[in-house]
Amino acid sequence: MDRAKLNLDGMNGGIDGTKETGLKKVSSYCSIPDFNDYDLSKLLDKPRLNIERQRSFDERSLSELSIGLGRGFENYEHAHSPGRSGLNTPASSTRNSFEPHPIVADAWEALRRSLVSFRGQPVGTIAAYDHASEEVLNYDQVFVRDFVPSALAFLINGEPDVVKNFLLKTLQLQGWEKKVDRFKLGEGVMPASFKVLHDPDRKTDTIVADFGESAIGRVAPVDSGFWWIILLRAYTKSTGDLSLAERPECQRGLRLIMGLCLSEGFDTFPTLLCADGCSMIDRRMGIYGYPIEIQALFFMALRCALAMLKPDAEGEEFIERIVKRLHALSYHMRSYFWLDFQQLNDIYRYKTEEYSHTAVNKFNVIPDSIPEWVFDFMPTRGGYFVGNVSPARMDFRWFALGNCVAILSSLATPEQASAIMDLIEERWEELVGEMPLKISYPAIENHEWRIVTGCDPKNTRWSYHNGGSWPVLLWLLTAACIKVGRPQIARRAIDLAESRLLKDSWPEYYDGKLGRFIGKQARKYQTWSIAGYLVAKMMLEDPSHLGMISLEEDKQMKPVIKRSSSWTC
Ligand code: GLC
């Protein structure tokens, strides 16, 4: 059965003439990669960390990188990005080539204000430092996901200690026994957040952590463990200090997280089955099933873990499982989550009720379930990974985080990555508007909002997680733009953010179709809005920093080829 081959060839030059013939001749099925093509042993043989280090730190010098700058921002994955020499000196204010924007200094000051110490050592940043807000809720805690942009900002600025402390502290918390009522959670679960309690009288510091047992909805944060792994790699890459990742406790932490997400069960898909609200979107928003945010982070974490796990007696088995999962996962995601004009047209014409292996419409998606908006939204050129794919249910919504992480992790093929950028440009008003970046698009309203969110008053249309605009996403957009070689898109987005963020006191999110209004219940001085801006700014100024958060395409993992108009242009 040579469909796979045919499609592969079609991609490379169009032996079946698909370029010219447009829709009619394009097959609606996806190619099936020939598994014999994957030489797993080659991957397994690679001495991982050492190779990483040599490639990163030896092969490319920083001077080469600055030459690269002129060539247009490609291939920065290998860049070793040592921090600045002058600690405490905001990178963006020390550069001669750039006029520092006045808000940079303010951002650094605010970021430092949010630092939290445990027994005299900085261990993270609190979510928001908003004294004006009557309700603190849990915004005085250090959230794992929120700390990521702070960590990157500190790494870029040559201050890795807080990142190391954070990684070790959260690792310790992972070792706690976690329970919701009488039910014990998996050993590898990482906290969503933790809080340091200072007792000034006894002069003691204690920590309380939340693994989902206190969270609204009682959902464990699936993303925390993945971010932890991604951050461990970023730290290693940025500092060149391999000793942290090599510590037995870090190796164990990695294995525990891998154990959680690679465990066998009833799954028929390589994607990770999740409860609603298990990630940045931590309230009911209809993302249960196989949300793109988690799948992209999962893919990235698998690749980072593969680079860091030691192939010793305990690690070897995980390495093998990771390699297999990566192959299956990339195939599944690139085939079934990818949507562009062509694919949309194919789904629109799907037959239903197909049975057996010859089925084209494998998940029995009923074309009538395609929402109206997507036909207008889909440009002729461009595409994206949809929100969710499960039996008879495709969530066509756009989610920014998942798509950016798909680019950074090279889950997206280079063609898909460019197509995502095309979409952002083509649908700038919808996805960026006046404040980067919409967390999801479009908003759900009325009856659908009632059913999907359970009438959540915080997630009303065009607010918060329901089509709200989150400045923190700016760093992910910027990193993705640099990776794809389209920094001008990031520049435009940063300019927009700069015109408002300081004036508005660094809100958590904005509301409205264009993101013009400070969010209804948005915190001010939200740390990840501040850090996200700084990271975006510094990365654009010096793209060599991209390497700590980006993974090059794995040549061993052949892309699944699907043709479409957005790929052939
Ligand atoms: C909100 C966000 C979540 C974030 C937390 C702290 O709950 O939905 O993503 O981590 O606030 O900022």
C-alpha cells in the first residue's frame, strides 16, 4: 500500500501534479510513514548530553551567530547563550545598538520585586504583586508555569541561581505524598504552585504546595512537569552546567515524570488524555481530551528528557519508550491536528460511518460539526494545529501556546511552522489585534458558553481564557518568530505591547475582540506579563538566546507529508 510513498513524493516535487491541480487531486488521507525508515538504534546510540554540549558550545561561536543575524534568524538552536557579565544589569539597557525602551528598567524592577526567598535563597517569583487588588487568591504563590518566563529572563541576564534553586525546590516538592481526599496522585506529579510562609517570630520558612488538591476544579497541572523538564534543559543549555541535570535526584525526577506520561493504558492514540483545566487554561473551557497545549508541551518535554536522561540501567528503558512515543506522536499530530485550507476542504467533504483500516475519516468527524467561523477564518495561505482531536470531536479553535510550542519544539515541520506564521499575519486583527496575543480564538458565547464552560462568569466571551489576550504569550510568539525567520512579526507585536503594558501596570490579560480593554478581573503587576515582555525584548535583540528554548528539527524523525496550498506556495 503505497499511499505513503506517493504523498511523500508529492511533497517533494508533486509527482502527481498536485500543485497545479489544486483541490481535486489532493488526497484527503494522510501519509503513513514507513516505520522501517526509522532507525531507532541510531537514536539510542547517540551519547546525548555530550553531543548536545559539543554542538552547542563548541561548534558555533557567538561571532558566527552575529554573522547569522544578518542572514536572518535561522538556526539558533545550537547557540550557547551565556548570561551577561554585569549581573543586575538589564541586558536591554546595556546595548549600544538598541535604544533601551523606558519600560525595560521598570520591568526589571517589578520582576525583582516579585522574587520569593526560602531560607535566604531566591526560589521563584510570585504570580502577581498587586497590592491594589482586594483579593489575593493564590496570586501570592510561585506557579511553575508562571515562573518559566521569569527563569528565562534571569538566565538571559546571567543570573541562573534562582532558576537552579527553583528546579531543586520543586523537585523536592515532587517527592511529597499528594492526595485529593482519599485518592493518592501519581508520584511524578509536579506542583501547580507553592507558597513560602515566613514566620518572623520563629524566623522559620515553610512551604505549602498545591498539586491540584486546592486548585479550583481539583485538577492536577499536567503542564508543570513538562515545563520543569523544559526549564531544566534551558538552564543546562544556557549555563553549560551539566552537573545539575546529571544529579541522581534530577534523573529520578525526570524518570518519574516520564513514568506518568508514558504509562500504558487503554489508549489508542499517542497523545495524552487530559482533564479540562489541566494547564494554563485552568478552568473548564472544553479543552478536555487531547488539548494542543499539552500535546505540544508533551512533545517538547519528551525531546528535552531524551537529551538529558542518562542511558544507565534505569534510564535506558525510558529512552527507548520516549523514542517510540516521539515517532508516534509526531505522526499523529502532524496528520490529524494540522488544519489548513486544503485539509478543511477535505474534512468538509468527508464521508462518515466508515469502518476498518481503509477509513479516511478515521475519527468519524461529522462535517456538519465544523463551525461556521472556521470557513471565514481559514486563509488560503496558512494553517495551524487545531485545539483538540478525539472521536467525532474536533475543536477547531486556535490556541496560541500550543502552536508556538509546536514551532519551538519542531513538532511543526518547517513548512507547518511557516504556515502558522502566515496565519498570524493573515489574521492579525483576530489573533493579535491591539494586544498580543489571543490565548484562544474565537470566543465561545451564549448557549455554547453555558454548556462548555458551565456558565463560568470569569470566562465570558472575549475575556480571560475565552478569547482574552495575554501579554505573557508575547515571549512565545517572539521565540517562534525568530525560529521561523520572521522576526518582523515579533517586532510588530512587541511595539503594540510596549504602548500599553507599563501604562496599564502590566495586566494579566486584556478583554475584547481586539484586546483593547484591561481584563475584567485581571491582576496588575502580573509577573509573567512583565517577564514575558523582557524575554521577548531580549531575544529579539540577541536571537542567540533562542537556543535555550528551541529544539532543532530531528532529522531522524521524517515529517509526515501532507500537501496543501499553504505548503506549496
Ligand atoms: C490563572 C491562570 C493560570 C496561571 C495563574 C497564576 O489561574 O489561568 O494559567 O498560572 O493564574 O498566574
